Amino acid sequence: MDGDERALFAALARGDRAAAEELVERTYRQVWALCFRLCGDRDQAADLAQETYRKAWAGLSGFAGRSRFSTWLYRIATNTFLNRVRGPLRVVPLDEEFAATLPDPAPGTEQLAGEAEIGGRLRRAVLALKPPQRDAVIAHYWGDVPVAELAAAEGVSEVAVRKRLRRALAALGRALEEVVP
């Protein structure tokens, strides 16, 4: 954590709302993008990002400052997504009149459908990885967290993180190979 983040956290500890808003402003775009990459849906990504910040504020006293705040948020976002995927699906019935006014969420072109299929295959393949490899891929490639910072946050060497990433990429390559009849 750099000196600027330390100053923001000190202000936040004193109850400074502007410091909290500044932290959110600095990190929201990246947290939302990570959530979108995980779930593939804009609205769900916004919900996941909001839940991530709610959990972060509730657990702020547990943030030790060994890594950047954004790295800590990425971990919370990933866990929030995984908990939602594993948890029961809550279905709320819609009023028929209201449902008729909603736009059709289906993609408008074949290209969008193809991209969604590819994105879905990649998401499923990443989520099927073993947790250390999955977490490294999500944080490094989808969360733009540097290898050195991942190593510090996980308490392992940079070499160990690079090995996880190499193994994960090899496993993803095997999982995503096109089967040609």
C-alpha cells in the first residue's frame, strides 16, 4: 500500500466519508470489470460490485495493508461471485404488465451470440481450475494485479505465482481446444 492509500485509510478510520468515496472512485471501474468478466452480465456485475464494497466496508478492520486495497477488493469480489454461483438461486416472479415492458435481453446478432458462447466457455474453464490457479488467473489477467503483489498477498514467492499461472494456462489450453471431427 502506498503513502496516498495510507492517508486515505487514516482518514477513513476517522470517519471521513470523502476518503471512502475516493477509494471507491479509484477502484470501482476495475472491480466492476472483474465482476463482469466473472459473470458476463452487466447488471449482475453491478450487483456483485456493490456487494463487494458492502463486504469490504464491513470487514475493513481486517485489512492489514500488506497489499494494495484493490488487490484485497479483487479477492472479495471473486469470493462474492463464487458464493453467489454456489448458493441457491432466488427467483422473484414479475408482474405480467411490468414484464411486458422489459426489453428482450437476447443478443441481436449472431456475432454477439458467438462472443457470449466463447466468453462463457472461458469463464467455465477458469472457474473449473483448482483454487490457487483459478485465483491467480482471475487476479492477474482479469484484475490486472501484478505478480509481485499477488505473491505478497498470498504469502508465496513470485516464482510460485508464475508457476500457478503457467499451469493454469496449460490447463485452460487443454480445456478450450476445439474438437474437430
